[in-house]
Amino acid sequence: MKSGTVTFDAMAVVGVDINRDGVADLTLELSGPTTVFRSAAEPADPAQPRHRNHLDLEIVSMTLTAPHGVIFQAGDGVGNFTADGPLFSLGSSQEIAATPELAHDDFAIYFTGELAGLALHNIEPLRMVADIDRLPPVGNTFRLSGPPLPLYTDDGHAAEIQITAVTYTPLDSDH
């Protein structure tokens, strides 16, 4: 498989905790386009150089919106596996050895968001994972991996807001 970009529409459901008790107080349904840059297929195991079963991935751009001015954006705008900006978000896709028709995808996403008039961002990456059966992963659902993710204001102060759950599903692509 050659390197290149793919753009697809996606939907996300995000659980937001507004009082830091670990329970989602509101659920946001967002949608919008995502563009991902992928490397050429590479061998994950140097001892098996002909078995190309690994891809490096980078979110070039992602803009997810919901009514009432809610927006989340990720990606540094350039697909080159180099941190060209603060929203640089990397991922990888690795064939699952016991089930080679599936691959495990893992993303570390940095984003900005606007929610209820607050400009927010994450300091630790939003970890999203999925076992996928196709590229692009249309119809596969990614899920938040790890504990709730605290959000911060533009001046670096911790907001009382954290993300407790995320599902993200690519819907359609331009191939």
C-alpha cells in the first residue's frame, strides 16, 4: 500500500463531565470531515521484511461540530509525520497477528474545542483505539482508551470540564 491521504466524514459522541465527578453530565453528538495521512505499508518485524503489516498515521485535519457553537479541531494541517503545530496528532495501524484480517489502530490526539463559549484544549493526548477491518476504517468505531481527560483553558488553567467517553465512527470516504 502506498502513502497518501484519505478524507472521510465522521460522527462522534462525546461524554462531558462539567463538575469533575467522573460522570458525563452532557452528551455531545458531533460530525464533520477528517483527513488522515498514512505511510506506505512497512514491516513491523525487521526479521520479516517482506511482511508489510504496519502503517504510521497522522491526522492532518479534523473538524467536528455540533449545534450551539460546539466545535473540536485536531491536526496540524500538514501530513508529514512532523510536529508542524500544537495539534499534531499521530497514530499507527498494526496487523493483529492472531487475526491478520484485522489491524489495531491507536491515535494520540491533541485538539482545541469550544464549548459553552469556553476555548479549551487538552495537555495529555486523547487516546483513541479500534480494531479495524478495512482502510479507510469506514464503519469501524474508535473508543476513548484510558481515564477521563481533563481540559484546560487558553491560559493553561485546568477547567472543571473533562471528557469521560468518546466514540468516533468514520462514515464515508473519498478513497
